[in-house]
Amino acid sequence: MSATDRVVVTGIGATTPLGGDAPSTWRALLDGQSGASVLDEDWAADLPVRIAARASIEPADILPGPRLRILDRSQQLALVAGLEAWRDAGAPSLAPERLAVAMSSGIGGLTTLLDQYDVLRTRGARRVSPFTVPMIMPNGSAATLALELSARAGAHSPVSACASGAEALALGLDLIRAGRADIVVCGGAEAAIHPLPLAAFAAMRALSARHDAPVAASRPFDKQRDGFVLGEGAAVLVLEAESHATARGATPYAVLAGAGVANDAHHVAAPDPEGTGAARAMSLALADAALAPEEITHVNAHATSTPAGDVAEANALRRMFGAAIDTIAVTATKSCTGHLLGAAGALEAGVTCLALRDHVVPAIRNLDDPDDEAVLDFVRVTPRPLAPGGAALSNSFGFGGHDVALAFTEV
């Protein structure tokens, strides 16, 4: 690509707790729906937290049985979203050597690992599935999509906890700019609704225990927030050099104008309370995109509903934008979807593209009483119109201190 060529988003696919595809997920977000519910399975009965946000459509309703048996659930979700994104982009025809994949997961094939360990203990080593290794490896989703699409320019799987999906997009941007690919299929997938992750996150006091009202459990920036809701799903974006997209007549959603990647180097699980690393990621994203802070009109916040994390992000936004943050429309879509861990950043990036395309910002659900330590221009109660011509940020932060910010502009 030339030095002046931009990188555009030409396809979006998703399977989430709100819908089995990107359009239904977007409509549900604008309607303020929640995908959270109380788990009623026997295995969840004794867990301290029994709230989760399951994918609304089972992969088994879409994929053929033989595929299901050799893919972990996270890989199944990745394939569903990836195929939708590819179709949405027009199933472009190009040399396989010019097509790459960057598909992430924060945890990988965890459910397969735990289930096959149970098989080993109860039925013996000879009954362990021969597909176990490719099903549990963290790069399994990337490999699945690369095989499906014959992507030979590379199959990458950056793993950075809850920033993984966003970092996959940052990598895809770099691959196209470096001339290593014309198209990169990017995103994240996660399927970790299982007793061990739920018990482990509950032990950290990271999960909401609002069992009496699960749809009200995810409350970003609200004074009564008590943790996040574990979700599952996948989101995939097709990134493409604009000249390549124009030549084949594709209509982009938005421009991925820049990315910023930083690290708190503060604590393995707690954010830097001052938000210095997060602010640095946003600053790097704006510099990469050649955008001035006053050009940002919308932020899709990482905002998981944890007491410390939401305040740290608010501090980062104020550090980055100063008083101008009071004029930037801030939303937090995990209030509806729950937290999709390694898929969250890709899903929220896709939502940000749709917000720019349709000039509307989804409202934050359950934000009844904003925290006095997180004073921002929140979009509450109903979606808010977004003036044309602006730019937006999508933030993603993860355990390990990972900070990723993505800057998008209109086409």
C-alpha cells in the first residue's frame, strides 16, 4: 500500500449474548437489552456467582456436526463470526498469500482442557480425544479461520487478556501498513462459562453477585457496581487497504486510523489507579492516526463494572483529554453484553464502527447513579445522536497491565 493509503473496515461479524450476528447485536444494543441471566444448570448450583451472559445462538444451530466435534466452543464461535464478516465484506477474491488472520483469545480452549481432564480421570487415558491439542491451543481460533479462508500471509494470535481482541486489530493494521497483506481478518473469541473460571473470578471478587436481578448486574460507572458479568462470544472485523477495497467496489464501515499499545507495569490484575498506561495508549492511538484530541467525539470505554477499573479509566480519560472530555460521548456496552474477555475489544471496535456509520451512540444500561469519582459525559437511558465527521476511540485493558486504544474515523 502507498504511504497515503488508509486501512478500512469492510466486514463485521459477531455472535454475542445479544444476537447471533452483527446486525441483531447492534439493534439489541440500541434497544438497551441485556444478555445476562442466572445459570440454572446443576453444575452451577454451588457456585458463589451464578450469573453469566451466554451466546444467544448456539454454534450447533449454524455449524455442521462434524465441525463441532473437532473445534472447541471458542473456535466454533470464532468460525461463526468470521464467516459472517467474510460474507459481509463480499467474500473478496485475492491471492491467499495476500490474506492474513489475526484472531485472539484471552484463554483459548479452556472448556476442552477441563472436560478432557475429566475424561482422563473418569474414563482413562485412551478415551481422551485425539483432537484435544488443537482444540485447547490459544491460537486455535486463528488457525481455524486461516484454514477456512486459505489465509497464507500469516495466522497470528496475540494474547493480552481482555485486550486481546483489540490488539489483534492493532496487529492487523500493522500488517497491512507493512505491505505484508492486503486484507487481514481480525478479532477475538472466548468461551469460558464453566465452573472453574466462574469460581476463580468470584474468588477475586471480580464478578457481580446480583442474582436477584441479573440484567441489572453489569453497571459500568454506577455507584452500586459490584463486578462484571462473564460473557461469551466472538467478533471479527475485516481490515483492508483502502485502495484494494476501492478497486473491488467494497463499501467500508469506517477507517481504522490508528492504534496505541502500552502497559501499566503496575500490578498483574489491578489497574494503575491514575490511568497513566491507559492514557498513554490513547495518546499513541491519536498520534498514530494524526488526530487531535478535540477531533474525538465518542469513546467506547472498556468499563467492566469493577470498582477500581472504572475509576482508573475515567482518570485516564480525564488525563488524556482534560476538560474536553466533558464534551465527548462516553458509552460502555459491556452493560448489555457482559464481558467477553478476549473477544471484548473486537466486539467494541465493531460497535464503534457502527456508531460512526449510523451516527448514534448506544446508551449505558443500568447507569442509575454515576460514581462521583468518574464524572464523564455518559450516554444514559437512550441512544444519543452523533454528529457526522467525528472520530472515536475504543478502549481495551487487560490483566497484566495491557492497554490498547483504537482510533476510528468516518470513511
